[in-house]
Amino acid sequence: MSAPDDPAERLRRGPKLDPAGPAFWDVRFRERYTPWDAGGVPAAVRDLLAREQARLRVLIPGCGSGYEARAFAEAGHDVVAIDFSAAAIDAARRVLGEREPILVFGDFFEFDFGAPFDLVYERAFLCALPRAHWPRWAGRVAQLLPAGGRLAGFFFWNDAPGGPPFGLKAGELESLLAPCFDRIEDAAVADSIPVFAGRERWQVWRRHRQD
């Protein structure tokens, strides 16, 4: 039986909110119910930062608490970390400290970022979106990356219905990305947090030459 002050139980009993909207995520951050939050920087990201020579313009959609955003910024990259949840932005401010200016409170799908990016980093953003929004996500990522730009991060597979997290099915990511991207890295993840353990992979996709 859940304890009376269990945040998961309070959320279950509360109003049903749409995960496509910011209110859903505001409640979870304010209740400190964030089981997708690793509380640090995954090994694959540390490896990427260690081998990256060029200074990159990096976009982190759905940045949440901002651990990876801080890591990219501290490695010398030009980072934009965006989230449409005010509570998530508050959490990221605490993590980022003096690097707070990289934060943007806005909608990934609508915000005018100006210049394109060299790399879009994915962690628990796609799987937070209801599946009906996935084609729009793929199109937006392709729009923000020039030829040679990369989408890098963690992708979650799960055949179970419902979510979030909403899991990919076999072949689904390829259907979304292959029209505009080539997959250039694919590796197992050894340091997954429990909610993703055994069901996520680290992948990097490179943008095709644009017509």
C-alpha cells in the first residue's frame, strides 16, 4: 500500500493531465516525482564530450533538470536548453547556477532559435511525447539541423501501451528518421536508470544532405 504522502499516489488521484502540455510536467516537478531523471550525466555523454574536438552549437529539448546541459556548457559548447515546463526550468536553474542564461522557457516546436544547430541531444524527450506527436518531432529535428548535423542520445523501446514513457516499437525510429538521417552509432546502455533499464540504446544519427 502506498504511503499517504507518496507523490505517485497523489498524482494518480489527481486530475488527469495531457503529457503533451506543460501542466502535466509542472505537477511532476513540483511533486518531485521525476523517475526519468538520472540525477547526473550518463557515461555515453561523457564519452561524446571527451572525443568531440570542435565547439558545437547544441540544442537540448525538454532539458528537465539540466545536468547534461551543464556538462555540454562546461565542455565549452554553445548550448540552448529549452523546456516548456516552468517547474522544470526552476529545477534546471538550481543545477545550472551561473550557467542559467543557457535556459529558454519555451516550446521546442514553436520557438525561433535563429541559427541552426550542430547537435540535438535527446534524453527522455521523445518518450515523453504522446506518439501522435512523433512525426512532428522528427520533422522539427530535421529542420533544426543542417547537412552533417547530428541527433545524439538515448532512445527507449517498449511494446507496452500507454505512457509516459512512450516506448518505440521495432522499426519505428527508423521510419521516423531514415527519410532525413543516417544512423552512425548504436550501442547498448550500461548505466540506465530503472525506468529505462534494458530497454534503451545510445544512438547517433547524421542529417542527410539537404536539397
